[in-house]
Amino acid sequence: MRRLVIPAVAILLLTAACSQTQQGTGAAKPICGSGKPATGTPITVGAIVTASGGIDFSSATKAAQAYFDCVNAGGGIGGRPIKYLVEDDGLNPQKASQLATKLAGNQDVVALVGGSSFVACGVSGPIWENNGLYDVLAVGVPRACFESPRIAPVNAGPRISAIAATQYAVEVLGAKRVAQISNRTPNVGDWTQEGVRAYLGTKGLTSAGDVLHDPGIKDATAVLLEAMRGNPDAIILEDPAPDDAAILKAAQAQGLKDKVRFACLTPCYDTTFPGQVGGYWEGFVSNSEFTMLDATTADNKLWRQVMDGYADARAPRDSFAQGGFLAAKIFVDTLSKAQGPLDRASVGRAIAGIKDFKSDLLCAPWYFGQAQRHNANHVTRYVKITGDGWQAAKDCTPTQDPDLKPILAAEAG
């Protein structure tokens, strides 16, 4: 019996073909569907993102775009491709209002999906309500994102994440005197710090001093020293990752690691963050609103495949990208089951009817529903820096935010 010998060049070509199949490129089998590329009438959705003005939260919309591109390559929704209109508010509420009006006025737009803005929710919520639109938000930041009948974020949000980080500091690290560092973006930093103080009160503890600074830290040492005035034994970092990294570098220069425990909100949980802060911060803990970035579960593996196949290599593979992917997947899965024409009214009804949506990215099922407030994601995880990467520190843990009582009561009912 003759042995089959495959030339080296053929092996290289076969390897390339397999790679294309995983990435959904070329004529290989698509990974987000089973059909041919969608060519029907587009289904148009929009999103508002803060991608400039000093803060870049665009990893969510980049991931949502990648998933929509993947779905379009695999047949779309009933043969119809998804057209994604992403608008950057530049951290400007007035511009955000103009963009929301623009999207709402476009009658082709049937919903909002995958957005992530520091300033838009307060102005966009009423506009969506007045125009029959629903928003499956990837990353809710200000308070208004969680207190609108037409907006439901898939993330937990800064308040929940901050309380969760504080819970870890108190319950696991034994902290008694907790301080916070946040930026003063309206209804973000103040609302977040208010939540942590409410949680501390349930434990018989009081804040050791909270700092609100202008967005984009220019003097991290000054901000850190202000937080240290109350002699805290733990500091909760509540800023975007670059500002948190600057605070940790300042703390390292002050030799504070053995004197103060630091914990962070989800923004720190980025694959590049351990390299930014260095080995000094081994054991540093961050909250995670979604599953581990390297989890081998089905949806998380699909997210990584989608990012590798359809997103720019420079697009972050972070928690907010997980949120963008998840928001887009919730939308696609929901509309794939919808009956009849997909116009603004029918899509709105389908979104409002979402309940018990399960994904391994989340600790608990997600829902939209008819309510004045939405905060379905309130059970989160924890990770810690080990070596030059992250590992699990604590699995799914309910967040003890006193403000969740009405939501928990509604879920129980």
C-alpha cells in the first residue's frame, strides 16, 4: 500500500484555507450563519458612541460591527443584510442630542444596538421614546442609561461594577476604610460614588474620602494624594483604564501597594492592562461584567472568532467589545425568530419582548421588558493580575446595591 505524501507547499495552502474558514473570509464556510452573503433590502440599525473628546469607548461598536459583518456574510437575517450606522458624540451632550434626532428621523432605522456613550443616554432616551425606538445598549455609563423605558444595557454599569469591586475589597480583602477615585462626568462619577457609599452604609462603614476629578487625569499623583488624605486601606478606581493605570503608577512611585489595596471597575479588565502597569501589581483585582476574555465557552469563542475574522487587528479585545458583540447577537437572535415585516414597530415589540436570553458571557439571563428602569446584568465576576495576564479571582457574585431592590422584586415576581 503506497503512502500518500503531501508536499510542503500543499500543507501551507491547506493551513491557509483552514484559517480562512475560522475567520469567515474568502469562499470558506461562514461562522455566523449557513447561507450565502446577504443581498436583500438592508435592515438598518444605529448606535451612538463616545469615540473622541478625551475618551474612546468605541470597542463596543467595533465588535457589534464585526458581528453584523459576520452575520451578513452568512446570510443576514432572512437574506437581508444589517446596515450599521455608528455616530460619534465626541463627549458632547449637545452633539449627542443632534445625532439621536438624526437617527430617529431616519425612518429606515428600526432600532439602536451596541452603543456606548458617556453622555448620550440622558438626551437620547426621550428621543427614542417619542419615535418608537428601542436601544439594546452595549455599554451603559451614566445613570440615564439605566433609568429609561427604551434603553436596556447588556453591561452592569459603573455603579454596579464599583459596588461589586468594593464588596470584594470589604468581604475578601478585609477593607474598613474605602476611598474612591472617579471623574466628574455628570451622573457618572457622582452616581457611582453614591452607590458605593450606600453599600458601605449597609456594612456599618463610611467612606474614607472620595475624589472627583476632571475627565482625563493630568496629574495622577495629585489625585492619588487627595484620596489618601482620609488614610484609606482600600481605593476603588472608577475611571477609564488609561487613568486607572496612571493612578497605579503613581501609587507604585509612592510605595503604596502594601499599605492600600486597590480594586478596579471593569475598564481595567483589558488584555493590555497588566503590561501597562507592570509586575509590581501582581494580585491586583478588577471586576468583570462579563465572562473571562479567554473563556473557551461557546459564545465567548464565537466573539473571539468574529473579532479575528471581521474586526481590525487593533480593535480592543476587552470587556466592552464583549458587550458590543453580545448586544448585536441579542438583536440578531431576536429578529431571526420574529414573524412578519421587520419595520420599526414590529422590531420594537420584539425587543421589548426579550426575556430569559441566555449567554455564557453573562452570569444570569438577560431581558428587556416593559419597565422604567433596566439593569438585568447585576451578577458579576472578578479577575486578578497574575504574571503578565489575568486569571479568575471569584466567580458569579450578586451585587449588593440597595438601589436594586425594585429590580430584584420584579425579577422574583
